[in-house]
Amino acid sequence: MMTRFQTTPFARDLQTLCRLGVVGGVGDGELLARFVAGAGDDRELAFWALIDRHGSMVLRVCLGVLKDRHDAEDAAQAAFLILARRARSIRSPGSLGSWLHGVAIRTASRARAGAARRRDVERKAGEEVAMREQVENRFAHDEELHEEIDRLPARYKAAVVACDLEGLTHAQAAARFHLPIRTLETRLYRGRDRLRARLVRRGVGLAAVEAALALSKPAEAALSASWKEATAHAAVSILEGASPVASGLVAERVYSWSQSLASGKIGSLAVSAVALLVSSGLLVGGAALASRKPDAPADEPPPVAQAPAQPDRKEDAPIPIVVPLPKPHEIKQILREAAEAAIRLSREQPNPGSSALLMISTTQMTAGDRDGALKTLRAAEAETNGRKIENPYPSWPCKIAGHLNRMGLREEAFRTLQQAAREVPDASTNPNEDYNSASKLVEIVQTQLRVGDAAHARENVKRIAKIAAGALDGKAGERGGILLRVLACAQTAVGDIDGAFATLDRATKRGSHAAENRNLILPIIAQEAKGLDPRQARRVVDRLTKEIEDSKAPEAKWPIQHSLVGLLARLGEVAEARRLAREVATAQGGGADAVARRECGLLESMAYAQREAGDIAGARESYRLAFEAIRGQAKTMDGANNCRQLAVRQVGEGDLEGALRSVEAIDDPGQEKSIVYLLLASKLAVEGETDRALEFLRKAREDVESKWKELPADRSKAVAFDPSKGLFAMMQMSAVQALAGEIEPALATARLIPDGVWRREALVGVVQSRALAGDLRESLKLALGFDSPDDRRLALEHLALGLGSRLLVEERLKAPAGVRPKEAR
């Protein structure tokens, strides 16, 4: 396991600030991504930040159902462990608060029966009874309240959870959901009004209703730092394939709840093929088109339609999986129409920071329309002029500069970043403000290096050094260590290896935090060194190797070794990286299964580093070795999940045979193999291998139909019958039908999906699927048919994403042997 953090809240905040930045402005999606894909302690810090953000709300919900503090804490812990298990499959992290609210209700409900029996046994003194009664009175109607919150339409639920349960101001909630404040307030008012009416209908007295709707955060909903630390550490253990029970992080019953609920008992947690296909850039099958009646609210459930009887398909019927792309001038015209629609949206209802215009601009460049791409990019710049963007990571100037550079406007990219740097304040008397300045400058430095402006990058590193100067003489207090870590990161990025290790030495002279600073800075240096030239990176490897040799405590070596595995792979020293991965996995103990899971994770990190270095063949081999490490566990739930995730990555790397071996090793009819089959079918179809594509489509259909047949004859009741199985079956069946060209049946199936968030993802997913399939006019028509401006933005973004993926595939197929495609550069 990785190094344990200090349990004090202040120490945790220090580490979070240094490794993740100021998380108040970082979205849930970014934190989830860092938890899933981060290295070393980044994972635990990211999960800690999510717990810190949503933990009180989750505990309050569990208290409302269970009434007992200890039971509620266990249920809340299980809810976060479910998040850890499902982190890779969550497609709408912007609604994570609503998602966790639903998970908390279901987890607490599952815990209630067993908890009641346990309390009867444990009940002791009258004082305990009186205390419990006091809590029960305080939360007298919370169970009904949270049940009704969970039943609200998604738009209203999100507003109520954010403002009334998580305590965000209206401005903060509006920024989180990218809404005008008036819109957010309207949704909040309507949500509360519905709650009031529904609670009264359930027989709750009006006075009790008003008390429940006060929704004040009670002291009982505060979580201790030790609880947060144990939960975050347990989440990382689960992600890395180890059991947190053996290490005493969670109780066995908590772990059991998280296993059973995550494996198929919570409807909103169903893994969607659409989500994975979208995230892989290979979606050719969607779940639903924009065919709702125009007057239906965007987040209200659509009218219930009877699902189609599962078809008796004619085996010889033609299946139009993909069609040829239009002529180049037609592609440019369609993209310009998409850009004009997105520009109109930005003028009518601005949403600064939206990625639609940037994605369309990127695809226009890929399509060869530089003038159109530049016009779209200028519109993106204009949308943000004079407006504050609440989610600063990555910062908007850095995004714009990257696009300018790709268009060949290098000098303008330089100027954009220089202006952004000038707007960053210099050293102040406030350590928090100093850290904000330093972290912004680090991101600018990294972007300047990517666009080729090393001279200004080095100047900005000097500014960071001046900001951090207070840390060297103790003026910055405890937060000085954070600034020194940021400085070491920036120095490594510009190739100042001696300066970075000198900063490390200074940081380790800072009293009681010396060991902590050293254990955090060394992995930071290793991570940042991946961007250096081979000679400089080799110097870092040599210094880190010596640090490992000098370290006496094994737990101090592991974070460095984890980062060193990826750095060695990036340098092409594959054999040494694999040897080290095996050594690290074995040294941490925990039995053969735990060792195998850790080795699998390290080999995946190697594959990612090799992919970044352009060694596609090496990345494929590392993924295959990762599968060999884990294949013996393919019959277990966690092992099967790992095999499926590996298969998805192997499809992304073009190793279709390796992906097939990984997915076929899964020996559990309950596992969602159809996700991988759909990926294989879509990739082969786009590449012109129609016969094999149809074979995998057939496998996907068989896998989904086996689950579909288990649902009630009235498919509209499928989710109520079995939430996970019902939602999964509808999403997957619709995706299979859309991929097969059976659009009307796909629509009929998709209309049954009751969850507004998933329905939105299905809608934009099918827009992307039709674009990737070459059906561009239909894709544009669908994108412009959404009611909500935000839905149209998202759909236009996915149109560009789907078309961009198709164009890159076409380019790769036409390129001479040995020429790397653009996406690998």
C-alpha cells in the first residue's frame, strides 16, 4: 500500500493543495479522473477531496434512514466504497452529489434490517436509548424526505442536493451545473415545492414538513478526519485490487455491503456501454435519439412506451453499421453549421468554459478547414471575455493557447500564456493566496513547454521561486512545504534537475514535516520527469534510485518506486520497469491475489507511459502481461472487472485479439461482456472489417438478450423490478439496436430509461454514434433537436468528437506503414 497520510485535517489539506491544487474550483469529474488514473498518493488525496465535499450530505441521508450514528457512519462508508468500485463507469460526474444521494439511500436501506438486529443485542444503558431517541426525533421524517428527493426529476434533485444538503450557495451551485443563477433558483424553488406537496400526501403534518424542509446541516453529520482517512485509503485499496478489511480500514459488513450493492443492486450504478464507448471515442451505437415530444421537460421521465418485443431478426438482413463519409467540402459545411449553432448558443445563453466550440474547432482543423476552425476558436475566446470561469482546471488560457498552437499560431499562443501569467499575483502575506498563484503559474509553465516557449516558462519558474521564498525562512509557516513541492514540480518541468533536488533538500529540513515533504516531493519529481528529454530523465532515475537505496522504511520507498515504473517505461527501459513492478507488488504483501492485482495496476501504468512515448507495440505487450497477472482471478467479481477494463484499453490500443482473450476469460454470465463486444464491433466496422464486426455485434446481442429475457414482460417496470439489471439491459439493448441500424427499436427501448442523467448521456451518445458512423446530417439534426441549450451544447460537442474520431481512423488507414497517427503524436 502507499504511504499513509497524517490524520490531522490540516496535514491532509496541505497534501491535497500540493498534489491536486485548490480543489474548491476543481470539478468532481476531475477528482474522479485523478482517483482512477492518478499515481501514488494522488489517488487517495483525490478521494479524500470527494469525501470532504459530499461526506456530510451522505452521512445525513444515512442518519435519516438509520437514526443510529454508528450504523449511519458504516452505511456512509459503504456508499463511498461503492463510488470507488464504480468510479471508472460514472459518465456524469457533474451530478455526483445526486448520484451519491441515491446510493446513500439504498445503502442505508440495505443496512437497516441488520442494524436493527444488532442494536437490540448491543443496547445497554438508558442513556444510550435516550440519546438515540433524541437523534430519531431530530430526523423523524428524514427517511420520507430523502425518498422523495430521490424521486425528483434530475434537474430539481441536483439543485436541492447541492443547496439544501451540501450547503452550496446559489452562486456556487449555479457554477457547478453551468447554469444562470436565476435558472438554478427556479429549479430549487420548484424542487422544494414538489417535496412539500409529496410529503403532505404521505401523511406528514405540515409543521413537520416545514421542519424537514429546513434541511439544516446538523452537528451529527460532521465526519471525523480519521473516518475520512480510513475511507479514502480503503477506496484506493479497492481500486488497486486489495481488500481493506484485512488492513482494518473498514468492517467486514461495510465491505460486504459495498460488494453486493455495487455488483448489481443499485439502479443508478449500472455500467453503461454508452458511457464506456463514448469515453473510448468508439461509440457507434447509442441509446436514444432526440425524439421526445417538444413539450416534455428535459429532465422529466419520457412517456412510458412499451418496449419492442425482442426481434426475430433475419440473419441475412443487411446491417448498416457505418456509411462512407461525405465529400470533404460537405464535411466542412456540416461542421460550419454546427459551429454557427454553437456560436448562437453562446450569444443567447453564454456558458463560459463550455468545450463545445473548442471541440468543433479541433475537428474543423482535422477536417482541413483551418479558416473555419479559427473562426470557431475566436468565438470561444469571445464567449469568455470578461466572464469568470468557475472551474479553472485546466485553465481557459491554457486551453486556448493549446488550440492556437495546433493551428500554427505559435506566437499568439505565447502571448496568450504570457498575458495569463501577468494576471497572476506575486508573493503576498497570505500563504493561501501564494499557493493559488504558484499553482496557476505551474500550469502555465507546463503549457508553455508544450507549445515550445521554454524561455518564458523558465521566467515563470523564477517567479514561483520568489513566491516560495517565504517557505525557506519559515514565514509561510506549515504551508511552506506546499510551496516547496510546487517549486520542485516546476523546476523539474523546465529541466532544472539540480534546482529541484536542492528544493527537496530544503523541504526536508523543515522540522516535523521533513519526512512527509520528502515522501511527497520525490514522486512529484518522478512524475514530472516523464516530459524531459532522455538525458535529463536518466539523471532523475539515477537520483531516485539512490533515494530508494538510502530509504530504510519500505513504505517510504513504495511511492517513489510506483512513479519510477512509469518513468523507466517512458525511457524505453521496459525490462527494468517490469522487474521493478513485480518487486513492488510483491514487497507490499497481502497474498497472491493482492500481489497479482497490484502488478496488474503497475503494468497498466507502464502501458500508459509507453503509449505516451509512442511505443504502441510496447503498450499492447504491457496490457497483455497485465492480463496474464490477473487472469487467474477472472471468475471473481473484482478479477472480472479488471479483465473487462483491460479489454477496453486493449481495444483502444488496437489489440483486438488481446481484448478478445481478456473478455473471454470472464466466466460469469452476470458480467457485462457486451460492452467490450460493442467496442470491438464498432472499431472493426469503422476500419472496414464488416464480417468480424457483425460477429461481435451478434455476441453483444446474445449477451444483452440473456439479461433482457429475465426482465418482466412489461419492460416499463424493469427498473423497479431490478434496478441494476433493468437499467443495464435497456441501455445495452438500445446500444446494440442502434449499432445494428435498428434505430426505431433503439428509440423505443431508450424511451423506457427513467433516469434523466442517463437519458441525457444516451441522447448525446447517439449523436456521437451517428457522426462516427458517417451519418453527419442525421447527427446534426439530432443535436439541434434538444430542448435544453446545455443539451444542445453537449450534443454538438459529441458530434465533433465522433466525427473527429472517424477522421483520425480514416487518416490512419490511408497512411503508409510505419507512420504514426495523429492521436499518438
